Amino acid sequence: MRIEITKNLILRIQGKPTTEALDTIFPPGEYPAVLTPEGMIEIIKTSSIRALFSFSQFREKTSLGEIVVLEN
């Protein structure tokens, strides 16, 4: 799936399994997103920077217009 982030979002990301979760800025733009086996939505910034959302969190961001689904 492809999504568009419409404004700067500060999202909690999980790095490698040995590192702590960090906050990072996702600037406006298009990003790939995938459904995980755990039922989460993962937005990919780079191969090592990914943000995870529950469906309810993702739905909230889309209803506020902060995230737009471009392609499913």
C-alpha cells in the first residue's frame, strides 16, 4: 500500500531488536506501508526506520487528514 503523510509527524519507531524505541520525524511525502502478521500497519521510511500503528491509530490519523491512503 502507498500512503501520503500530509504534515510533519513525529512517530515512534523501533530500530533493531537490541535498540530502544525512538521518536523520528516523518516529513510530508509518500511512503510504502504494509500489513504485518501481527495485524499492525507498518510505515516504511528507510530499510531500518519503520513506524508501527494499530488499526485504530491509523484510522485516527486518516480521519484527521494527517495520512491519506493513495493505493491499496
